[in-house]
Amino acid sequence: MLSVVNADGSTESGSLIDEIVREGARRMLAAALEAEVNQYIAELAAVTDGAGRRLVVRNGHHRPRTVTTAAGSVEVTAPRVNDRRVDAATGERMRFSSKILPPWCRKSPKVSEVLPLLYLHGLSSGDFVPALEQFLGSAAGLSPATVTRLTKQWQDDHAAFQQRDLAESDYVYVWADGVHPKVRLGQAHSCVLVLMGVRLDGTKELIALAEGLRESTESWADLLRDCRRRGMRDPELVVGDGAMGLWKALAEVFPAARHQRCWVHKARNVTNALPKSAQPGATKAMQEIYNAEDRAHAEKAVEVFAKTYGAKFPKAVTKITDDRDELLAFYDFPAEHWIHLRTTNPIESTFSTVKLRTKVTRGAGSPAAALAMVFKLVESAQARWRAITGAHLVPLVRTGARFESGVLVERPRGAA
């Protein structure tokens, strides 16, 4: 029910438009809950007892409760179901549980994504209530004490994530990068070391996220050794920036993995070694290399690049020719996967929002809390990651299939 509107278009609970949005959200949620219960009861209408009475019927409504959503705090009165069926296996009564609004739900997942973002942006726990009142129209259920408990839970979640068993998670491709999301970490030059992988079904998954030094071989080795200890096997290909301490660590811990240097980082390094007048032409020449139709044409494009720029800019050319094998490794894999394997873009794109929206402030809390907030943001983003193109080819890559010019030419023995 809407409030009385003041002359300036406001109401007692805020602006009229905000209240309309909240009322609309409340009605839509109520209608969805009613439809969900109606469908549940209709599907079980034929289930009766010995006297022919239905075992699943409506039973009024639960007591109203307030749920915090991105549209604001709305009061919900969920319908109640009387389910008198008994589970034959356990002997326990069956219960209806809404998938839209579970019994424990007090805030939507979108609100859960907002909280770590605000925390990273520098809001202390005491600042959350006024900030969320502006954002949601109410901060019900999100007191400073609640936020403090949440941040502790996020740290526990990150710790559990970093200790989980990896033996059943087979990562065929891995991206690695050290990113600076502008949060206060333990050391002056620390960054967040990130490993992201592609599973056998082609889906992307965060493997590990820890604090370390980007150029330090030992930092990367510690992270990789920990993954190995928890059951991770050698990936087929690891994609990363050539300037990191990753590669020596990788050769020690996962020696069977092939190396692919990120073309975005490489192109940036090359153009930085050129005068501005030569940069557009060099950029186009490099595109001819990594967009070539196959490895043979890419090799020819490397030679053209070297011939064009070698006399005047030898340092820029050696950045390509010295890393030729690592820059062209992706051509030995399925053509459908090339776009995914040329760069560390899956990590870069995930962290772009974090980098833009966070800043170093005292409100960001302890280094452990800041790292946990980054983890929660990535965890939220992971739900929207898409599987790579040609996902059906990933198992073939793992079992040793051979590809030429991106096309399968030899299946492994025993493969269909």
C-alpha cells in the first residue's frame, strides 16, 4: 500500500518512485510465490490417503518477513503448504521448500554481491547502515554487527577454498596472472596471484587466489606447490604474462605443462619499445601473427615483422622473436580454443570491475579481510562465466589428441 505523497513528490519512506519500485517488487514476488505453490499442489493433486483425501494442500500463509532486495526492503507473506506425505526411505514427513524464497533467505544474492564491493570501496562496518539505507531504502538485517560477522565468514570461506581437494578437478588449460585490485595487502608491492582453469567439460573455474609478489618465482612456486599438494595435475597449457616469476616456478612444479605468453601483455611491451609513429603499424603487424589462419602463416608473419622493424627497432623485434615458441603455442590446440588461449583476458576482464571500483583506504580493513572481499567478488562473477567455445574438444586435448592448423588429425588410442 502506497503512502501519502508530499508536495515535493516524496513520502515518509523516501521518494515516490522508490516506493513504487518496492511495491512492484513486493507484488511480483508475492505472485511468483503463489504460482510456485499452486504448481506444487497441482502436480501432487492425485496423491491421496486411504480415504481419498489429498495429502498436499494449502494451509494459509506464514508470518510476514522482510527481505532485502536490490529494489529495497520488501515485506513478504509466503503461502504455506501442508504436505502430509511420508518419505518411504527415511520415514520423515515431506516438506515444501520454496526455490524462490527459501526459509532462511533474508536478502537476495545481488545484495550479497554489493556488500563486498562496498567494503572494498572503503566503507567501514559502521558506514554500511547509512550507505545501504540510501541504496536500498532500508538497512534491515544489515547492522554493523551483521556486517562484521559476514566479513569473518568471507575470510573463513576463502580459507576453506584455498584448502579444498583438487584431485577431482582436472584443469586442462590454466590462466595465471598477478593483479593489483587496489586493496591494502600485507606487503608494499604485494598483488593478488590468480589461477583460473578450464575443466574437462569446458567450464571455467577459479583455482586459487592468494597474496604474493608478481615477479617472485618463490611466490608462484608456493602457490603452485600448494595446488600440487592438494591433487592438481599438470595442465596441458598455461597462459600468462612473460614478465612474471611464474615460468620458472611452473617448470619446477608442473614440468609437463606447455607455456603460452599473453599477446595483450606482449603487444603492450612491444609498442612501449617503439616511437608513437611506428606503433599503429606494429600493432597491425602483430595482429597478423596471432590472428593468422594457422601456425605456418603466423611464422611467416613473425618474419615479416622482424624484417620490417628489425633494422630500426631491434629491441622491439627481439621481444617477439625470443619468445616465438611461447607466443605461438596456442596454434597446436583446437582452433575453437585459440581465442581463449591467446591472452589472460578471462582474468583481466573479471578483475577490471574490481580495479575500477576499489581504492586503498583505511576502511578496507585487514589484509586478510581485503583478500577475502576480492575472493567473494570473483566468486560472484564466476556464476556468470561462460564455457569456452568447442567445449567438446577439451577431453580430447587432455587425452593427447593431435591438432594441426587447429584441426583434429589424430585421436588418442581408445578414443571414439
